[in-house]
Amino acid sequence: MLKVHPDGSIETSSVEEALELQRLIQEREAKKQRNAKPQPTLFNPANGHEPESEVVQRLLAYRGESLSSEVMKTLIDAKTVAGVGPKLYHLKNRNPRIAEILEEKRDDNGIVTWRVR
């Protein structure tokens, strides 16, 4: 027999009942975690953090300038210089404003620079 106290604690009459209740609670929590949809990593609704708009603000500080991959790496929080292109690709897909303000240029040696409009 289960008895629920006003403070939320539960009292059982036997060890078997306590173990069964614990198993049911754990299964329920595991099922919730399996069925939960993951939040996008670039947006945290708890604190309103939306890096795409922060990236736009950082880029606009360089309006009219050409930026190297090294500078872009720090502006968009890419892990490496080689990761700037892929990260920009995903940011542009999530926020079209980034695509509007950036113009990509490649020189004869294949070196990429970005001009902020």
C-alpha cells in the first residue's frame, strides 16, 4: 500500500513495493528523455540567447571592411579557420540577414575574404 504525504514523500508498506515504485519512476523518466525533442544548439529559449543576431551585430561593426578567415573565426565562434566556411553556411541558412550583409570573395590563390556590406 502506498501513502503519499503532504510534503510529497511516499511511504510504502514493503521493500518490494518501494523497489517497484522506484523502477516505474525511472522508466517514466527514461521514456521522457527518449521522447524529448532536442533543442537547437544555437538557441537557448531559457535566456533568449540567439547567437545569430549576435553574429550580425559583430559583423556590422566591420561594415565596409574586408575580413580574413582568421578574423571571421573569432566573429562567428568557429573552432578553426577551416571551420569558418561550414559554420557560415549553417548560420546563413538559419539567419538570412547574415547572407545579406556578407559578400564572399576568392582571390587567384583561392584565399577567401568576406566583405561586410
